[in-house]
Amino acid sequence: MVIRHEIELYSDDAALVDSFARLIGAILRSRNVAIVVATESHRVLILQRLRTDLVNVDIAAKQRRYIPVDAAEMLSTFMVHGIPDPARCAKALGDLITGADKGPTKGDPRVAICEECCNSSTLCSGDGNLGHNHSQRLTERDAAFPSSPQ
């Protein structure tokens, strides 16, 4: 299994939504799996953008190839006394990936996690004002060409 980890910084919400939607669209068109961990407001905007771009997100969701996850809920699964616990974080992400593997997608799809990370107190407050956002993601090239050499 090849694991890539990339981080991107975004100056505003529009840049995050644009980048996530482009990547997720490429992933879904390639019949791979996209797990999207983001705030509710960003998940709504990403979903709107995907539909505008004619990505059939509803079918992908039914096939468990598009898996939206609330960032605050995800964060709450691995925080201990206000600090992220690495072992719990690894288990939470592992559980997401294992759950994605149970979908009806044929073959051996790649699983990409587009994850919005930010200050945990801001995220948990639900105010949507995240300041500087960053994500962990595969590149569009990796999503679009799953059999390409690494």
C-alpha cells in the first residue's frame, strides 16, 4: 500500500472549496473513494460545487465512494484533554478507510481523505470562522490515474 500525505494551505474558504471540489470530482470520476472530513458549511459548499460540475454525488454516496464526515465529530473521537491523541486519530482514520472498503466498488479503488484541519476550539465552536485552512489530500493526478507508478 502506498501512502501519500500532502498538506495545502488556503487563504480563504472559497479556495478550500474549489480545491476540494476539483480533487473530489477527479477521484469520483476515476471510480475511487473520497472521504471528506470538513465542517458542515464547507461540506454543503463542496457538494453544491460537485453538482454544478455534474459529478453524480448521489450515486457515489450510495456506492460508498463519497463519504462526508463532520470535522467536529471526527475531532471529538480522538481528542484527550484538549489534545489530539495520535493512536486514537490513527484508529479513527483507519475505521473510515476500512468502512470505505466495504462499499460495492469493484476492483481495488484508492481511498483519498480530504481533511479540513484547524484550531480545535474554533472547529468545535461551530462558528465556521476557521482562519487559515489546510487539508490532507492526494493530488488530482493520483486520483485520476490510480494505476500510475508512484
